[in-house]
Amino acid sequence: MNFEQDKQQCLEKLEWAMSQLKVNVDNKELERITALIVQTMTGPWRYFHTPDHIFEVGGSANAIEVLAALFHDLVYVQVDQSVNFNLTFYISPFIQEIKEHLYIREETDLPDSRMFDLVMGTFGFKLGQQLSPFAGQNEFLSALVCALVLSPLLDDGLLLQIVTCIEATIPFRPEKEGLHAAEHLFHRIQETNDKLGIGLSESKLIEAVQCSVRMANRDVGSFANPSSARFLDNTWSLLPETNHNLKNPSSYTVNEYRVALQKMDGFMNFLKPDLVFQQFKGEPNDREFHNKLDRADRNIKIARLYLGCKLFTMALLEALSRRFGRNIPLSTIMGELNPLGLSIEKLEDFLPDVSNRYPLEGDMEREVFDLLSKGRFSDSPYDIKNSPLTTLIVKIIGFDKIRDLLGNSKAFFKDEITGEEFLQDCDPAVVEIITDSLSKLFDSRKAALLTPIAS
């Protein structure tokens, strides 16, 4: 979808939501808000957190959720590498940067703002607090922009409900003091509602948190996707947002690609399924909630095995590539991605066809093997969807051996052992096949380079 189509869809969402809330707004004002949202959400590093994402997260049934979703990812410092310039007008009176960290200003340095108080109360943040990208920084700043932009149009009760939805999208929070994140959120908006005299009833506050949980669960909905191939598609869309060198598929190095996989592998091995989805007072119902948790558990386990296999392959390639350099582009080893359909040979063209020497154990191994051999649901702009080399390695040594050698891989990544020491512990047949295939690929490039000039 292009920029103008994104703007049109965003404008239609705003118009629909305002109509549902029975708020009369000048269309030029909605166009201004639309431009602010879409301009930010189409930044150069946005691959996953795009207009399509916010349209999906908002759903189409509840105006509060639609509006909250449009704003909930406006600020994403790790992705954009900064706060978008157009948003600083709203943020800088309340936030300051000190040595590359963002802090909420102290009371003596703050303007009087009811909307700031509303957002602070909802998030439970403190004056002078350092903001953390891993503890609500982006959601807090997005909610602040949202409240300030919409405050001329909506009453405080509606704004509190919208900000509540944005707060709930802070992901992967464990229980604290025996309460889940949604329960803490409910208590905070009760206090904020009373302190600011907003006047929402308790039933309306409960409904606000139920809406927020519904929207937050859609935000991480890919974890419950019945298709692991689609789940991994979303994972691959996230990688270049915080690994910007992947934007140039012909130049990112073996090491850079490995580091991107390693960070995602670390995240998946940290993540517990019960941190992914939320529930509050019957939203969602128990059956739906536990179904989401079960699917998340399966997808996370599949991702761990899949990423572990890919990391082992990258360890082999990185160890071999160090024989002739430390910063070798992956395309030099594997062959370039070829969107133009040119006749360019790749490493996979020289891999032998081998039979599977180890039976696949259980549904999970079979599914991961299919993901490696047949591929994720779709190609990425920076990577192919299937993994021919990893598939070959699994066929030769099996998943169990890869699991056993992952510790060696990580020791190599930390420079605790050398590349040659790592290779000595690997199956000699695998190392020989890869080196032989690389040699043939390089020979084909040499032959192409020496092609006589046509007279």
C-alpha cells in the first residue's frame, strides 16, 4: 500500500471513529492528524510497525480501540533511532534528553497540563524518571502525543479510555505484587479518574481495561497464529527494524546477520507464553485465552528450534569466512538475492542432494524441517524464505546434534573458542560439503570474470 492509500485509510478510520463517538470534527483537522500519523508510521526503518499494523490492531468494531491503535506505535525510538521531528512539538515540553537517555522533566520545568497528568496517572510514572525502551517509554510518549492531539476534540473520559488502551500495549510484563499488568492498570485509572474528577463509573473503567486487553492481544496476535510460517514471517519483518544494516541485502555481513538472529533467539528463549497475552474480568473468555496461550507456546518453541538451527548454520559460515576476512558480506558466501531474475549462481546451486539420515521426532521437528526446506510463508526484502543449507545440515546430523552443538556456536560467537576450534567439533562431512560447495561457487565466479570480451 502506498503513502496516499495509507492516508486515505487512516482518514477513513478517524472519520468512522468520530462518527461512532458522535463527535463533530472539521475534516481539515482530521486530515492534519492523518498526515501526522502516516508520515511517522512510514519512516524508512518501519517494516512491521507500519500503517497496516495499526489498522489491524485497532480492529473495526470499537471506536476507542481504533483511535488508540492509530497512535499506539507513533513513537518507537529503537526503530526510528529518534523521536520523529513532527512529534517533538508535543513531547519536548515534558521530556528532556540527557546523555542519549530520555527523562520526564521535573515539576519546576513542566507546563501545567491536564493531559500530561492524565497520561502520567495511567502509566504510573514519576517526575524526573528515566524512560526505558523496555519498560513503556515508547507507549508512554505515544500516549502523550495522542492525548495532546485529541484533547481539543474529545472529552477527558474518552481520552482516559484511549490512553488506557495504549498503556496495555506495553508487552511481556510479569506479575507484580501478585497482580497482572491489567489489574495494576485498572487500579491506576481508578485513581486517575478520581484525582482528576473525570467521572467515569466503575463499570466504564472495567470496560476500558477490557477494551485495552482486547486491543493489546491483537497487537501481539501473531503469536497465536495457527500457521507457524506466518508467525515467523512477522518475526522476520521485525528483524530489520532494529538491525538497520539488513536493509541492504547485498552488503550486510555474515556477522551482522548472525547478530540479528542471535538477538531474536535470545528474546524467544527469554519469553514465556503467559507473558504474551492478557486477560481481565472475562476478556477474553477462559477458552479463548488458553487457546491463545497454547498457540503462543507452540510458536515460541518452534521459533526457538528454527532460530537455533539457523544460528548453527551461521556459526559454520562465519567460522569458514574468517579464513579470509572478518567482515565478509553474506551475499559473498551465499550468492546475491536476485529480484531482477538474472542468471546468478548461489551456494545452494552447488549443494548435493542427500537423504535424511535421521528420522524426524514428533510434530515439532517435522514442522521446523518443513519451514527450513519449504520456507516461511513469504520472502523478505532482505532474505529468502527457505533455508537450503540448514536443511542439508539437518538431514546429515539431525536436530539433536544441532542442539548439542549450539553451546559451541555461542562460545564461538563470544570468542571463547576460535572458529577453527568450533569447526573441529562439527561433523567433518558437513564442513567438507560446505567448503566444496563454496569452492565451486567461487570457481564459477572466476570463470564468469574471465569470460572473453566479445569482439
